[in-house]
Amino acid sequence: MRRAMIALMGTAAGTVLLVGAKAGFSSPTDRPLDPQAVGATGPVPSASGGPPSAVTMPPGNGAAPTTTTATTTAAAPPAGGGGTKTTSTPKPTTAAPKPPRTTMKDGTFGGNSVYVEYGSVELSIVVSGGKITDIKVLDSPSNHSRSVQINNNALPKLKSQALSKQSADIDTVSGATYTSSGYKLSLQSAIDRAFQA
């Protein structure tokens, strides 16, 4: 009688689970079984202190329930003993930045072509012994006779000041504002190149 009752309860539980699975309920492994419905006492605690083992439903013939035990294994250390090895990556070496020059390098250095109101001004400088020894005018406003007349007066004065001061920090020549401005800018770019070379 007891066996028949367990078999009947097992069949009923199986039918409920099958209908539940069709209806979209969670599977039996997602929720615990009713211990009274299957004649079991619930999850069996694990002897290793891990998670309890799951109890499976008894077969329909009334045999004793079977259990499965979940076990966890720790990862074994790599062969050869010891733990993990750490390797250091060499840091890239960077050379210290080159200190800025304190004197100009000897040679000829061209300045930028600077556009001013009536044309462009472009110079080159000659450096010898770390000093500007000559300034050559490569281009200056010359489209009008008045521009040529102004530049013939202004350019020698600008050159004299630049050679005297050894810099582009020179005074504007009266009546040649545009040429003076272009001269200073082109001269400064040539001096910068001499220091960076």
C-alpha cells in the first residue's frame, strides 16, 4: 500500500512538473522540491562543509532515493612548485631634452617671408662666432617707386640697428612702418632658427 501511494505521488508530482514546464514555470532544479510530496527529508548537508547535495525523486518502483553531491576542487599550483611568477617590463629610456642653445650656431639662416601692406619682406642672416655678422634682404616691397625710395632709406638703418643690438628688438624707422614691421618679424624667425640649429 505504501509503495502504491509513493508511486501515485511520484506520478502526480511528475505530471505537475511537466505541466509547469509547459506553462513556463522554472525547472525543478531552480526551486526545491516539496519533501513530503516525494517522501524525502530535503537536501542532505555536505560532509565537506560545501553546498548541500541535491535529493532526486525516487523512481516509480519505490526504490530508495539517490543523491548527488556537489564538490569543489581548488586549482592546483603550476608544476615545478612555487606560485605565480612576475616579470618586470623594462621601462623605456628617454634621453634628457637637449638644453636650449645660449649662442647662435654659425651659418646662414633664412627668415620667414612676411607680407606687409605693399609687399613682402624676407631676410637671411649670417652668423659667425655666435654673432650676426651680416643681414641680407631677399625680398622687400618694390611694386611702386615710392616703396623703393622708402626701403632704400629704411633698410640700411634697420640693418645697422640689428647688427648693433644683435636682436630683432629694433626701432621702427619713421616713414617706413610696414617695412620695419616685416623686417623685425623676418629677422626674429631667422634668429630663432640660428638658436635651434
